[in-house]
Amino acid sequence: MANFHRMEWYMKLPLITLLLLVMCSSSAAVASWAYSFVVNDGKIYVVSEDRVDQSTLGDVVGKVTYHTDREGTYGGNFSNIYPKGTKYYAIQGITPESAIAVETQEGYVMARYEGEYGGSRVPWEIIKDWIAAGFILLIVVCVAAVVRKKRASGSYRR
């Protein structure tokens, strides 16, 4: 165990990198949403408990492309309750501008149109996290390259 404290700093890089990634990860708090919703094509639909009979379903009008329970502004067909891949359907006799059906494990429920979604069309929180992770990875690779070059030239001392 005493050797761990004497370990060279470059040997601790994976641990340091992991610590930095955790520190730079999204700081968004878990949300306590006022209601369950789905976003389809820039429109937000509030999910109700009203069941929709499968025989009244029309065409698929969309599906969840991103799910999270964290506060933020998200893009795509986002949901705060349903997993990625959950399908949205038109309902016969009801325009999709009024309501859609959402697939669930128990069947289909109605989601009523609430208005335009104020979120972005691009999931910027995801992009931010990947940029931060890429930057940290770039630093680690650069430091490792310098250490390797010094070792190869014989100028590195232990």
C-alpha cells in the first residue's frame, strides 16, 4: 500500500481523469416535473390517464428520441417519462394538433396538445458534456505524449 503514495503522477492519470469527468458532468438537478409529457415535432403534449383503444390508432407520427428525468432544455422528440423509442400515434377522428396516443406497457394513453415546446431542437446538454469529456481526454493524451517523448529521449527522470 505504501507504494501507491510513491506512484508517479502519470500513473495516476486514469484516476485523475475519472475525477475530472465526474466534476465536469452535467450539474442539472433531478426534476420534479409538474406533469408527464412528450414532445413531438416541437410541440408539447401533456400525458393524461385517458386510455386509447388500439382500434382507433392511426399512423405513427413520431417516437421518443431522447429521455431524461433531469431539468434542462432538450431537443428532438423528448419525454420526461417514456424511454427512447416509445411511439406516438395519430388517433382516428382527432387531429394531431389536438391530441396523440402514446404507447405504454399497459396499452395506449392520450396526450393532449399544450403548445409549442420552449426547448431547443438540438440537445445542447449532451453536446456540452461530450465537448467537456473530449477536452479532458485531449489533455490526458497530450500529457501522455509528452511523458512518452521524454522517456524515449532519455530526458525523463524517475
